Amino acid sequence: MSAPAPSPPAIVDAEPLPRQEEVLTDAALAFVAELHRRFTPRRDELLARRAERRAEIARTSTLDFLPETAPIREDPTWRVAPAPDALNDRRVEITGPTDRKMTINALNSGAKVWLADFEDASAPTWENVVLGQLNLTDAYARNIDFTDPASGKSYALKAPEELATVVMRPRGWHLDERHLVDAEGTPVPGALVDFGLYFFHNAQRLLDLGKGPYFYLPKTESHLEARLWNEVFVFAQEYVGMPQGTVRATVLIETITAAYEMEEILYELRDHASGLNAGRWDYLFSIVKNFRDGGPRFVLPDRNAVTMTAPFMRAYTELLVRTCHKRGAHAIGGMAAFIPSRKDPEVNKVAFEKVRADKDREANDGFDGSWVAHPDLVPIAMESFDKVLGDRPHQKDRLREDVEVEAEDLIAVDSLDAKPTYAGLVNAVQVGIRYIEAWLRGLGAVAIFNLMEDAATAEISRSQIWQWINAGVVLDNGERVTAELARKVAAEDLAAVRAEIGEEAFAAGTWQQAHDLLLKVSLDEDYADFLTLPAYEQLKG
């Protein structure tokens, strides 16, 4: 006998939002409740397994490919399902949150794909969670426009055939949604809320448009976590009477443990898999988190000195391309985060050349596409991939069998010839404070020093401060990184912000709160697994 249907989750501590009843329907909430009942217990087990694995890394200071899954890696016969037409050409993907203006601009950008982000580029206020869903549904119904109240400029969708294909990114497994709780008061995982509401309202509508429910899966740490997502997909398609394999998922390989399980991750999702993506900042954050007590050989230099040409990063990206193409999946490259200046063409010229060189490298290495953060970068990335792909949708036929990566190559951090600097410490503090301040006001994608930053930026910033203090790093100016030095730099930056924006604007923001939170997660002896966990406790809305 099947279990009785669970009660729909209750909405708690949330101000009513305009049109929320269109998203939070009884039927949609019943679906989310069933996802929660079936899959949250396994989610909890997998989060506990993360802690066990971290403890093992602390003991051994190493990682290896899994011996128990060797038969999967050694079996040459299996492939992921062929890509649907709407996801076959992914040469340029734009990323961004799902506010109304961004929704229109991203769909109109000329990119092949828009990563519609409920994760790192979105602070999970109730308004962002619910109205972001509404914006996507409105876009599919072509019931969306936007007029900028400051400039009076109006935005509307282009013709359907000119719009990007949406790949939606839900929150990671570790985050809960405090505004939706079950009968025992337990929050529903944010991943199941984001996925559930989106899939329930849009899966059939997307199929009718010639596309489908496509997802990016963030923060995955093992093939067992990918297996759980696959079980979610199988159930969801069954629930609405949709053919298995309709859902497609691209997994971000943005944790060091996942880098050792890329083939297994694709295998677990093989009927629903469409590719893997190389994400830089979260990947570095994961290395620091997992090897934080591994000694000097795991100390990273300034984050901007760790480019994708660093030997251990190159090992990771080339292994990703080889793995994807061996199994018939798309390999998607990293982010070009530059935000063009409207005032300084010289800054733009230099930055555009760097973006072009980065995208040329990815296309020549065999990637099938890559990410940009701003519409102005779409033509640059498109040109790089057009030169290599021509009129082919991808280059999966480039098997990269020349690539040989050993387990130790992925964690050879000390192969990089760069050291931490005082300027790097200052930048980590500055970016950390500025990003957290905006996040606490509900903004997840923030332009800082001409770069589009998201939560991964804040994670690598605070992780480096923590690592340098605990490793006793001596900077290029001869100063040792201590808690006192971090506090001094943070105090100086806070004073500089106050002087720059004025007392009124300073008081209206969350600057002191951001300063305090950055120092807490950077200086606490116990390293917080994710900055967004303590930050969520302080997020209003």
C-alpha cells in the first residue's frame, strides 16, 4: 500500500507577495511536499557523508579516483543520452539571477543558453525565490516586460526563435528554505523547492515550446549526490506523466571531490545528463575547505593569480573535456566575469582581449561552450567558438585521448609559481565585505571593481583569509597574516567605504553587519562549511 500523501508545506514568516498564488498553488505545493517526504532523508544522509569524507581528507591529505567504481570508468560502451535539439549548440551561455529585467536581457542576449540562477547569483529572499519563478513562467507565456523606473527605458522579448534556451540552477543540497516547512516544522531543502516549483509549472509548457525542463546542478560532491538528483528526476517525470529522459541536467564540477568522480556522475545521470561545467571560484574554495589542514603545499596565492592555465587547474579542465567527450556529453567552460565600463574604453579594451584569449583557449582545448556574465561579452565568446566550431553545434568528436591526468595532478596546488600578497589580502577583504553587504540586501549578483561577483567569490575570499591566517603565511611585504592584520585591513576598508559613500548611504546599507560577518567566517577557529549558512540567518525577507 502506498504511503498517504503528505500535507502541503506551510508558508511561515513570509510577507504576502503580488501574484504569489500563481506560484504557490495547492497542486504545486503538494508536489514539493512529496519531493520532501521522499528525498530529504537521503539528502540528510549525504550531507553527513560529506563531513565523514572531509574528516578522511584531513587525516590523509590526499584524494584518489574511487577503486569501487573502476568498472564504470573502464567500461568503454556507455554514453549519456543524446542532447535534445534545444541543448545541442551551447557555444555561449550567459548567467544571471531571475529578476524581471535580467530575465528579458538574458533571453535577448544572443547567447545560446541562459543559466537562470536561483543559487549563487541570487540571495534567497522569499521575494527572489517566488517572484523569480513567476518571471520565468511569464517569460514562457510571453507575458513579461519591464520599464526601468530610473531611466524610463523599456524592455521586451525578441521573437521566440531569437531567445536563449533556459537552463535553471536550483540551490545546492546544503541549503534549506526556511519559509516552507513540513508538519514537524522541518524546512524543505531549497533545491527541492526551486526544482519542484519550476518543474511543476513549466515542464509541459517548455515541451510545447520545443524545449524542455533543463537544469544546472550546483555544489555536487559525489556521484551518490548525482544519483539522488536522478531519482528526483525519475519521480518527477512519473508524477506528471512525462517520458523518462525529458529532464536534462548539466553538473557543475566545482568541488575537488567531484573532480575525481566525473565519469561516475555522468553515469548516474546518464539518461538525464547533458554535460559538465568547469567552475573556477567554487572549485578553489572547495580545495581550501577540504585541504585546509594539509600544510603549506595547499596554500593558494591571490585568487586572481590562479588562472585556468595553472597546472592543477589545467589538469582539471582537460580531464573534464576528455571525460565529457568520451561519454558523449557537452563540456562547458568557465566564466568571463568582466563587466564593461561605460566610462573607460581603455579598461574595456584590455579586458576584452583577456576574455578573447580565455575563450580562444577553451575552444581550442575542446570545450563545446563557455559562460559570460554580461551581454557585451556574448559576441566575443561567440567569435572564439565560431572560429573552432564553424557550423558544427559542438566538438564532441575531439576525444582528447592525448590527455593523461593522475590523481595527484588535480591537487598539485604547489605547482603554481605564485605567492600570497598584501594586495591580495586587501582585495579579498574588500570584495568579501562588498559582496556580503549586497547579499544581505537581497542582491546575489554584484558588480565589484568591474567584475560580476556571486557567492562563490565571497567563499574564496573568506577561505583565503582563513587559510592564510591558519597557515601563518608571510606576504610579499614581510607581514605575517594574522587575525589582527585582517581586522586592521577590514577596519580601514570600512572607513574608506563610509568616506566614499557618505554617512547617510552607509547607514542605509548593511556595511557593519557585512564587515562583522566576513570577519566571523574568516577568523573563527571552526571553519564554516558555507558562508551562506550563517548569512542566511541574517538575511531579511
